[in-house]
Amino acid sequence: MSTLSIAKSLRGLSDRDLVLGLKSVGETDLPRYQVEFYRRFAPYIYKVGSQCCQIYPDGNELARDLVQETFIKAFIAIDKFMVTVGEDAVFKKHIKGWLGKIANRQFLKLYAERKNANAETECTEAEEPSYDQFSSYFDPPREEIPSIYVTLLREAMSQLKDIDQHIVNAYAAEGCLESTRHISDRAMHLLCETYQTTSENIRKRKNRALTKIKAHCLKN
């Protein structure tokens, strides 16, 4: 069978059979199955990633990195993915939910790495000041005062489940953390599809997450 014929035959596979193939084929055919799996689900993960990353200056680049890292992790963990029986539409949602959880974990990791890299770049590429610095050498060094609010917020966020971190980030990205404002229908649809739940549950989870964050910050 030619490579083109194999590619066409894979496109005709159901999502369930494609995943079963990923879990069972040999090394020769595995790349073709991976390419087909990527072709089907990468656009969805990119949409989710773009929603998470839109508030950052390099959001598009970060979203592309997120897609690549998500599928690398997914292919490594594919043997642990449970292939369920039932309707194909339900199974597709199950795959998207699984990939969405991986993407959310990778988003938090990539953002932390990108933020650290940007901080290092800013330090190494800072312009020389135009004023005379000699007098400052004899002054006591300034102590950096960490922001206690930022520290508490990060601690509170780290204690939330992945789904709740994603929801809070999505609301924050659209400036809708206040209870009187709602995120866009598109963003809500993406969250519901990712976690296979309802918009009402998303809103409840957001409110509970914010309550936990406030409680942590006020307690400390």
C-alpha cells in the first residue's frame, strides 16, 4: 500500500480506532497515526491555547508552543488513555477533555518558563543609564520588597485544581472576574467542551475558586 493510500485510509478511521492504532501499531506506522491524530485535534487545542494566551504580548507564539508540548505529552501518555465504548461523539469529547487537561498543565509550565526567560533578557539587555552613577556606589543598596499580594495570589492559585486554574485564567483574560460580568460565549463554549460540563457549572466553579483565593489571601 502506498503512503498516500495509508494516509487516506487513516482519515477514514473513527477517532476510537485511531487511538487504538496509536496504542498498538509498530514503530514503522506510528508516525502516520500521530500525524493524523495531530491533524484532527491540534486546531481545537490551538483555540483553547489562544484563549489562555491572548493577554500576553507573545500569545500566538506561546499558543503554538503549547500545542506542540501538549501533543508530545499526549503521545507519551497515550497508553494510559482509556478507550471507552459508546457513541463516537461522546468519545471525541472524551479525547478533547483529556487533551485539554494536558494543555492546561503545559500552559502553566510554559508561561512560568517564558516569564523567567523574559526577566533574564530584560536584565541582560537593559540600556545603560544616562546619568552619573558614581554617587550611587556609596549609598546603601536598596532592598527589593516583594509584593505580598502577588505571592499570596500565586500560592492560592497553586492550590486550585487544573480545571479551576484554567477557568480563573479564562475569566481574567477577558476582565470578567467580577460576578456581574460574563465571559464571551466563545470562551464559555471552549471551557464547556474542554471539560465536558455546563456553563452553569463553569460559573459555579469560578465563584468557588475566587472564594478560596480570597480566603487564602485574607487568612494570611
